[in-house]
Amino acid sequence: MLLEVKNLKKTFFIQGGSKSKGKEVHALDDVSFSIKKGETIGVVGESGSGKTTLGKVIAKLLPPESGKIIWKEKDITDISEKKNLSFRKEMQVIFQDPFSSLNPRWKVGSIIGEGLKNLTLNINKDSLEHEVLNVMKLVGLDQKMINSYPHEFSGGQRQRIAIARAILLKPEFIICDEIVSALDVSIRGLIINLLKDLKDKLSLTYFFISHDIKLTNMISDRIFIMKSGKIVEILENGDIERTACNPYTRSLLEAVPTLQKV
Amino acid sequence: MLLQINNLSVSFVKEDREFNVVENLNMEVNKSEIIGLVGESGCGKTSLAFSIMSLLKKGEGKIRSGEILFNGKNLVNLDESALSQIRGNKISYIFQEPFLYLNPVMTIGRQLAETLMLHKKYSYKQALKVSIQMLQTLGILDAEEKVNLYPFELSGGQLQRVMIAMALGCESELIIADEPTTALDVSTQKQILDILLSLKKERGMSILFISHDLPLVSQFADRIAIMYCGRIVESGKTETVLSYPKHPYTKALLHSLELKSTWEYIPTIKGEIPNLSNKPEGCYFNSRCDKASEICFKNYPDKVMIKDEHFATCHHVDH
């Protein structure tokens, strides 16, 4: 197993407003699963279902309240960041909004190269730039734009920058958190096709978080359906409209608009 | 005819250059009809909506030519006082992010009442009562308590209902809904759409529904218009356009929506959407189109009628 999580729990406390009292929200409520190398896992749920929290906890961007995260047979739940640089390289995250996840004052070359620069000792400037140019080509960015700023790129291109930044470190596992939700359909296709290319070339494992159950079904081997911090159903890729049993999954499927033709 | 837009051109000025974001646009909205205006980001659909509402920022965007007739009255260059009789009253606007357009330090009830007091000349008490009724019609439970809350205490779906309640209270004839469900979950989206549909059926309201989501619009729009680079490239009855698309852009969009159940490449459109400030000669879709011939790089195509109300602007429409 590449990744195993056991009984993950995470609770947030939401402060009350003028008329309401605060309350506890169980973002993760006893979540367990394991993922094999090369698998693509889809995570589908509505906002507030805990899917983003799950991604953040796995990537160790948020500490879990209880439970275990086992990466390559090693318990990394409480291991410190400094002792665990190799894990940071092996697992990368791409976020939803390519407008807020890229530093507007940095040149694209520095944004893409930052991770490699920080995690590799004694890397010289030329070889760093060489690596950045290579990865820009791989994701289909114009190499001439290495000294441009994020605002000079369109939404789809910015998402390519975020993908380039993630794969530069040659990770094995990439968490994609709603990475195509902010994009137009014609651009969505380009990014999903790019993910497929990269998976074939670099044998990646994806953890694809999305609210789009149809798209997620296409690319995933298994889909976790989340609701109120729990995985309520796990679907195998295929004819999910036939195989889905859980009433919540069914209601999600029914709410998805399909093209109405004659 | 409730709304009729004739040859409308809207231009923006950026860095001393003026360019059209809406170009020679014609559109009609009948009474109790839902029109779906579909296009990708930056195609000018929001600029069109802003023009109808006269919300274009002065010095940034302006209507260059054409007319916008609402119940036969031209809204272009109408003075501010005449406009305020119509805007927010006869025509309501629902935004993509209600959170940005509601006052964060004013209770929901006050904001709803304010609109009614202005347009309907109600007293505050009366206005609040009507507001509560409207919220109840829209399926908000305990509306009497909800009106005392501030926007941040409500969910996205509830806020969108507040925006719709404003339109309802004023008995608007036209609602312009600009991506009203994009920020919502699919199940909430369905509830909001059901509400909009019932407004059309029960109150005879007309809706101009602006969206990038073709499958969504296809659920309930009577007619559909596809927009590309500030122009409408294809329009017609929803089922006709989607079943027999004639414009290469419409066809390509529909292709990119076909998802298999195993991971295969999604069909894409080559090239990128041209910048509105730097559109190509001839047809704006020419460099991305497989059918493009010499004429496509020379002249912008005329509107071709295919069959009752189904139009496409392309040099190579096959009948």
C-alpha cells in the first residue's frame, strides 16, 4: 500500500453569530481507507462534507485529532516536517483557485522552482532553471514566459503553472483539490487530458477531490462519496448510475444536469 | 415582446484603446420565457447584462450603438430617475456571488424591506411583512427569524433566495440571472432552478439566464443563445440547437462535454479564445475551426437562418 489512513478524526469549532450559538463540526469522522500505487481515487461530496479537510490532513497541512496516516508502511502522523523532507517531495497538492494559489509578485520561474530549491541541497541556478524549463514544456507552457508574472496568464495556463510546480519534485502522489471547477469546459478538457498524459509518463497516483461526480467517475478507479465527514459509499469505476446504492449518492447523481436533446 | 435588443454594441476602453465587448447583438425575450445565454468566461455575457441594467462603469464601458427596448421603451441613455423606476423594480438582477452584493452590516430583513419601501412605497412594517412572505414562498423555514440575521449567517443557497425574494417582492417582469448557481452545490442548484422555473410558470416572469454550463441551461431554457467573443454565433430553440448544432463552436462545446466512463482523452478546441481587444480579421473562430476557408479570414459571416428561429453565423452552415 502506498497510503493508508486509519480512523482519522478532525473537529472544527464554528463560532456563533448574533443569534446562534457556536457548534462543533465533524469535518472528518472516523475515516479509514488505503490506496495502491498508480490508482486514481476520486473524492466526491458537497461543500462542507469534509473532502478538502481530508486532502489537507493526508498532506499533513492540518494535524488530525486522532487516527493514523501511514505512508509507504511508515507512520508519519506525528513525524516533524524537518525530519520528513522526502515525504514533502513525494506528495504534492494542487489547489482549486489558480488566482489565489500563485504569488502575484513572483515570476513564474520562481513559483515553479521554489519547492525544488528549498528541498534540494546545493542546487545551482542553472540546473534549477533547466529543470523548470523542462517541466514547463511537459505541461504545455511557453518556455519563453519563464520571467512573466501570474497575471499575464489565463486561468487554464495558471492551473498548468500549479501543476508544473507540483510535478517538478517528481512526486508519486498528487492531491488535486477541485482543480478544474473554476475553469470553462473547453479548458477543463485540456487540463484533464494533461493529467492523463502525466499519469502515463510519470506513473502518478491521484487523489482527485471534486464535486463533479460524472467527471470524477471517468478518471477514477474508485470514488469515495463523502457526507458530514464520513465516507458513505465507495464506488468502483463504471456504470455508477446502476451500481450506486447509497441514497445520498443517488441524490447527487440525480441533481447533476444532463444535456437535454430531442 | 418584453425585451428586444437591436444591433447593440458595447465598447470598453483599456490603455487608450477602444474595443467592442458586445458587437451587433440582437436578442429577444418574450413574456414568461427563459432564455439561456451561454458562453465561456470573457465572451462578454456579463457586459451584455450590465448594459441592460445600465450598470457599466462610466469612463470604462459604454454603449456605442443600438437600442435596448423594454416594453417598447429604450433603456439606452435613459436618465437616472426614469431608470430607477425600472432597475431593481421591473428588471431584477441576481448575481453569481450574492455575498458580494448584499450589505454585510445590515440584516436580511432590512435589505429586503428597503427595496420594497423604495419601489412600492410601503412602510417598513408592511415591507418586512411582505419580505417574510416572499422568503416563505421560496422555501425558507422560520423566515420570521431569518430576517433578523446578517448575510454571513446564511448559506449560499439561502442568500440566493434572498436575492430572488427581492425580485419577487417588486413583482419584476424580467429577472437577469448571472451564473446564479455556479457557487452552489448541485442539490442546492436544483432547488434554485425549481424556484426560477415556478416563477416563470406561476407568475409569468421572464428570465435571462446567463451561464457557462450548457447541460444546466438545457434543463429549462426555452431558447438558447451561444455567445463567442461578444457575438451571438448560434441561437434557437434549446432542443434544436443542442440536437442539430450548426456552428462549429457549438459543436465543439458539445463534444467537450461528452464524458466516457473510462479515462479517455476529452475532445478539445485547438488554440485559445482570442482576446476581445485583439480579435482576428474575419470570423472570430477562424483559427480554431477545422472548416475555415479563405472567406472566413476575410469577412465576418452573416446570420444564416436554418429553420424556424434557428440561426447560426457561419460561412459553412450545412442545411
